[in-house]
Amino acid sequence: MPSFMTPQLMTIVLLAISNVFMTFAWYGHLKFTSKPLWLVIIASWGIALIEYCFAIPANRVGHTVYSAAELKTMQEIITLVVFCVFSWAYLGEAIRWNHAVGFTLIAAAGFFVFHKW
């Protein structure tokens, strides 16, 4: 691992990559509604396998510096960021104000999880 790649940074990078793959596994098929369901399930499983190849190391490395609750919170916030970009760029769907407020409230929960009381 390069010297600048701390466990904290490595965790974030791996979780971000993992979430890109998982978002495509879960939602990418929505542009291919004419394809048989069994085919998109198999394709999604293949994509999810790649996702696991990033998620598992992210959690293994991350747990050396973060608690499980912190890792889960980080993963959820990264998921929302990746989903917003995916929804807009790939699906062509707008993120409306109510979505932004809801996602912001979820991200704000990270403050309480990561704050040392």
C-alpha cells in the first residue's frame, strides 16, 4: 500500500468503488426492462460478486481504525452520494429538493456516529 494510502483513506476508496458496482447491480437493469428478469438477475449477481471483492477488504481494513457502526454509517453515506450521481447521470432522473433534504439528514447522522462524546 502506498504511504499516502492510510487505512482510513483505503477504506473510503474501496467502499466508493464497491458502491459503484453495487449501485449498477441493483439499479443498472432499470434501463433494460425488455430483458428477461432471469437474465438481469444473473448479470446483477455477477456485478455484485465484483462489488464484494471491494467491500470485504474495505471492511477488513476499515475495522482496524473504525468501529462496525462507523463503517456502516460511512457505507450508507457513500451509497447515497454514489446513488445520486448514478440516478442523475445514468438514469437521467433529477434529485429533487425533498430527496436532497432526506439524504442530508441521513448524512448528518454521521456526525452523531463519529463524534466522540
